[in-house]
Amino acid sequence: MKKKLLGVLLTAAVCTSLLAGCGSSQEAEALAAAEPAMSEDAEEGPAESEESETQEATEEPAASEGIDTSANYLEGKKIIVLLKSYTHMFWVEAANEAEMLADQYGCEVEILAPTVANSNEEQIELLENSLVSPPDLYIIVPADSQGIAPAIAEINAEGIPIVNVNTQITDESVSYDSYVSANQYELGYTTVSTAIEKLGEEGKAIVIFGKPGAQTYMERDEGASAAFAEHTGWEVLDNQVANGDRNEAMTVMQTLMTKYSDIDLVYAEDGEMALGAAEAIKAAGKDGEIKVVGDNSSVEICDAIKSGALYMVYDDAAWSQMETGFKVANLVLGGESVEDTYYSPIYLVDSDNVEEYSKRYEE
């Protein structure tokens, strides 16, 4: 069945760099009391925005918390998980979680990722080669929402089910069984709204954008723009691209600080870029003067919040998206009905809870 497309459907990619965070589903449950629930903003969203109306016109996504996990249909099955890279902290954490979930469900998991981060060509080749010894199910995070279609078509021809995670496959000529992600629009909206709530109703901001054309960044950017538009006392001085890269973000921030002398807030649309912006601010001797917020979390990001280099982040939680992906995969292989879309929660990480939240990265 063709899946309904939610939000902005554009070519997708998320870029490069570092560090692993790990944690099992059992650990996530053990930390339930420590991890903050979704904020009211995350649940309710920008009630009057045009984008919100567009989302409400589509079928309401299901919450991951309501998925039935009473039966295990994955035991003894082979699952192939395709990621965007082996190096970016978000995908390393996703890979770690997939391996732990394989132990939990008693299934075999093979993790694939291109050697060049976000390479659509490599992803297609990896999927085509995997059909020589096909799995029972694929969990696929495409680097290119449209470009991945030729490989998806081959999987469809073999009748192998697909759970699409994080970045939506948007080519309408191919199909998948269900889509799992955090709501990226709400992520951008909530991060900026919460920062403004903490900092006050007036200020000047910089936005550091990810990769042009990438679905996740586009949706975060739309959400952030809607949040700024609701707070007329805030002026967005500039929106510059850093391609999801820490070094690029540091260079961009250095340039922007020479151009603007009165920056109050930086919203970086992923954790790597937030860390890069924070490094530039520290090098300029403006630690504490400019607040840096962003999306995603890791052990390094938690450490940066502890030190004050980062003000706060919202985590769309690679571990939670992968955990939800496996839950949906379990239903699919059990012949159970599944929803078109499942949204996993997002989590606020700031100085108030970072000590507890960072425990999920402890081995």
C-alpha cells in the first residue's frame, strides 16, 4: 500500500562526524523516570501555523508508546538495517541500539552504511547486493528520499517488507510498510520556542542550517521559522548553511560573529553543528554571552551542556527511533496491521536534567 506523505517531502541527507552514544531498550525503560517526557509544546505544536494546518490535514501519526510488544515475531529472523553513515554520532548510536535490540528479540541483524556518508549510490549498491542473501525485513534510512527508489523497487519486487525510519521515502512509484520518525517540524519549533521561553521575548538570533534539500533539516527549519514568527521581539539576523558538519559550523559562526556584534541565540539544526558553533564562540571569548541550542544528543553534547558550552538541546533520540522501528518490524513480520506513520518522542536536555539524561550513555 502506498503511504501518505507527511510534511515537506524533499531529497534527504544528514552529514558527517563523530562519537557514539549507546543504550538498550531495557536501559531506556530503566531511565524512564529520569528522562523528561515530551514537553507540552512538543505534543501540541504551533496551533495557528500554516504548516500545522497542513499536517492536520493528513492522517494523524500514531504514538510509538501504544505499540503492542506482547508477542515476539522477530525471533530467528534476519533484519538488514541500512543507515546513512557509520561516522555521525546519531547513526553510530542508531547502530548500537539495533545491535542491542537484536539481542533482545533474538534475531540476526546486519547493519549496512555507505563508506562515504549520505551516498545514495552506495546505499543502492548495498541494498542490491543484499538481495543475494535477502533478509526477512529491511529497516531503511535513505540518504536520498527520491534517489533510493530504484533499490526500493527491487525489494518490492521480491516482496520483502520495509520499515522506513527517520527520513521518508518519497517516490510514489515504490512502497514501504510503515514510516517511523520523530516529528522534525515539531523538533525545530519546540527547540526555538523553549529557548525563547527561557531567554525572554526579545533578542537576536542566528540559524545554522544543515544540508540544502535534506528533508529533516527542511522540516526543522520550517518549525523554527514558525516559532520565531510567533515571537515578534526576536529578529533572525542570518540563516547560514553548514551541511551538518562541526568544522563548517565553527567557520560559519566565526564569520557571523565578525558580521554581527549583538547575537543572543544560535539555533543549530543538529548537535554536530551546535558543538562547532560553541567552539567558535568559546574561541572568541564570548562563552555565556551567546546561547547555543540545537537538536540531537550524545555523550559529548551532554558534556557540553554540563560545561555551559551548550545551553540546551532537544533530542530526537536515534535510540528511540530505532527501538520504534523494531517494534513496528515485529508487528509487520507477525502479520499484524500497522499505521502509516509512527512518531517517537523528543526529549529536552538542559542543565536541570543533563546529569540524569547522560546516564543512558554510561556502559
